[in-house]
Amino acid sequence: MISVLMNAGPWLPVPPGGYGGIENIVATLVPPLRERGVRVVLATVAASDLAADETLSVFDEGRFGELQKPYNQVMGLAHAHQAMVVERLRDGGIDLVHDHVEVVGPAVLSAFGGPPVLHTLHWDLRKHPAFYGRFPRGVAVNGVSRSQLDRAPAALHRVSLGAVHLSTTLADADVRAARGEHLVVMGRICGLKGQHVAARICQKLDLPLILAGPVSGLNDQAELDAVTQDPEHPLNGHPDVRYHLDRVTAYLDGDLIRWVGSVGGQARDELYASARAALFPLQWDEPGGTAVVEALALGVPPVGLRRGCLPELVDHGRTGFLADTEEELAELLLRVDEIDPEECRREARLRFSPAVMADHYVRLYTSLLA
């Protein structure tokens, strides 16, 4: 039996209550790993309720809300969590560390010199060029798409074990809802996701659009108003808040184009599953594409710009549509009913189920230990 310390970090519980990409992936991965005989020690926060063989925590609750504070006020959070991980490794009984903590995770673990480390790269690898350009050789990495790794610095290519696509529990759940007329963009509101492009296109085509997701962790209009009306609030002036106010709000009419804030649980799944299509007007090279995988699992055709991981996840003309320009994207939105929802669901079960992701990781663990 392999014993793996799964390092989810101190930012959100596992699973998270709403938004939380990495924590959702950890919550999706751990159960099928344990079904395959992997012993999982989960390093997280005490509020996590995911079943594991052992759980470690320094903080009672997630510290995500503190990330907007000045660096000298928050720099100890990730390091306190990572120091706990090192102390547990000193106690022994861990064969391998699967790390998901950006930068601090591999930096600390490579210096510790304990069991082998697999560090999953969930983010844009251009964020920290000084670190990724001189990545420590003692840590192996995997990406979440081939396109992400294609853009990685040479130092990461030297230690890469390849890419493992993200998965969703929805691939096994078969959630269904009556098909509505609305289109949906699911995810945090920010310039990289391109909600303003979706709103502009849908306004022009007179297509109903629902934007669902937080604005810099703010879950609804009341929370957003509290920030924008307080000049001293640390989120006042945050790039995502400014983007929402400057680029998105002008399209929101409460009828054709709506922002519904964060939606979780069954309500989220039903909102997503009832959409005619899921829009991905990406303004960057998305590394992982969790929302794309979720759309496929719910039988909702993804329609997006041909960037980042989307060509790896969407089979153009069969499980969704990919465009090279905004004009082409608008044209393809009028053809979404050509895509068979059952074909989308089959693709998700075949490629993006938790079992598929777990099998990939078991192979990586075995390879790394060998």
C-alpha cells in the first residue's frame, strides 16, 4: 500500500463550500485513490470534511480571505502550513508527497529532502518566472494539460512526468435538468475569463446569458456593494472588482444579461445543466479547464475560443465548438443545438471521471517511487 501525503494547502476547506478549483480537484481525487488502496494523509484546514486516513491542519478555517492583504502580513500562512507538513514527514510512514501549494510547496519540500515529491502545476506558469525558471531538480511535476506544459520553462520540462487532465464527480452523477434557453459562463468574474465578451456577443444576438461566479471572493451584489462603498476596504480597487464594474456591469440589465453571483450545490448543477451552451471566451491560455469538463459531464456543449487547453478537451463539431475569433464564436453560438448532449456526457465518462484521473496518478506515483 502506498502512503501519500496530499498537500491541499491552508486556503480553503476540502471540499470548498463554493469556489475553489484546487480544493475541488483534491476532493475529487482522494476517494478513488483510497478505493485503489492508497493511504491518504490530507494536509488542509480543520474545516475540511473529506474522508482521509489521516488529516493534518494548522488553521481551523481556510485563510483565502487574507490573501489580499499586504505580503508582510500573510507570508507566514503558507509557511506555517508547510512547516506542519515537514514535521509530519519527519514522523515517517509517508512514501510520497503529492503537493498542490503554489511555489512555497516545492520550495520547502525540495530543501527538506524527505520522500519523493510530485507537484501538480494548476496555474499559469508565467506567474513566477524567477522560480519556475530555476525549478528545484529534487521535485517532479505534472501539468494539467499538454498546452500548459508546452509553454513551461525548460527547468520544468526536465522534471515533468507529463499531463493529467482534471476530472469531475459530475461525470459519474448523471445530473439532468430541463433544457432552458439561457447560455452560461461559469467561473470567477475576471478579465481572463472574458465575461465582457460573452455579454457583448449575447446582447448583439439577443440571447439570454447568465454569469455565475464570485468577484474576487465576493459572492453576491450585497457583498460587492459593501466593498465598492468602502474606500478603505482592501478589495476596493482590486483588478477583478474593477473589471466587473468597468467592463461587465454595463451589460447587466437584470433580464437578458444577468450576474447571479456564486451558485453552489444542487442549484449550481441545475443552472449549468439547463443551459443551452457554456461559453468560454477566454482571454488567456487556460491551463486546466475544470468548467469545460463539468459542462461536458452535464451534457452542455462548450463553445469557446481556441486557446489553452480547450482544443484538448473539446472535439470541435462533436462535443462542442471552438472559434478563432469573436465573430466566429458568435456564429457558432447559433449552432449549439447541433451538438448531442449524450455525446458530451459519454466523453466526460470516458475521459474525465474521477476513476480515470486516479488511475493516471497511481501510475505517476508508481513511476516516481520506482
